[in-house]
Amino acid sequence: MNPPTITLFTFGHFERGFLERISGAVTKEYNCSVVIKEAHTDISEFFDPGRRQYNGDKLLREVDTLQVQGSAKVIGLFQVDLFIPILTYIFGQAQLGGRTAIASLYRLSNERYGMKADDELLLNRFIKEVIHELGHTFGLIHCHTASCVMQSSTYVEDIDLKNSHLCSKCRTETGKV
């Protein structure tokens, strides 16, 4: 039996090498094959002018409409500021136990916080966020193990404190032992 396929849909321009490193990390963590596809969707209708952000709930539903034959999970990759009505901002979002997730680079760069650019740190943060959101699609809730990628992240510093891997408990729960 072939391992499940996860599709990474890019909305906007991402460097190929950047995407390949994300793909490799996802492949390794979830023991799956990963396909990278460009999405050609106008996301302007999901922009909330009052908040000057994009509605994560609506984007998640839009990504869920993208059909990919043979793909068990899909995640939309963005570079825009995301929110949900009950939170000021989010790094990503997922359907718990579903097939779809989203993640955004927007709040992950050092420059946003007045610090020197660090492309490697940005990549590592995004890998953690993508693996985290995909974890929710596999039915995982937030973990209390400090180093687990499924630990909740309210601030970018929280992402830096955890690693990019599932703890043994979460790995067992996904069946990806």
C-alpha cells in the first residue's frame, strides 16, 4: 500500500528550494509523499478591510474546495496576515481530523519584529507551523509536551521553543510510529 499523499498548495510566490525543504520535512515527519502545486485563486475576496487581514476561516474553506485526486491532506501556504474572528491573528489553522489546513509566513519573519532577517529561522518556523497544522488534520490536539511541534503557539517565540517533530505520544496517536 502506498503512503498517503499530502498536497502543499502555494498561494503567491515561494522559492522552489524553500518549498522543497518544507516538503522534505513533511515527508519525513508523516512518512508520506508530498506534492507541491500552485493555486491560482484570487484571495482578495477574503480580505477584511476593517482589520487589514485575511479571514482564515474563509481561506480554509476555499482551500478545502481544491480537489486533488489521491491526496489525503491538503495545506494552503500563504504570505498574508491571517485572522479568525475570535483572535487578533493566527499563524495557521486546520480542520481537526479533516483533510485541510492553512499556514502563513506573514508573522514568522524577524523583520516584522524589528530584528535582522534570518532566512533559516524563517524556514524552520514555517516547517514547524506546517507540520503543526497538518497534525491537527490527523486528529491531534495541542500537546502539553514543551518540545512537541503540537504545543500551542501564541507568539513567534513559542514556535522557536519547540522542535519540528511530534513527541512519541502524538506520533503514536497519528499512527505514524
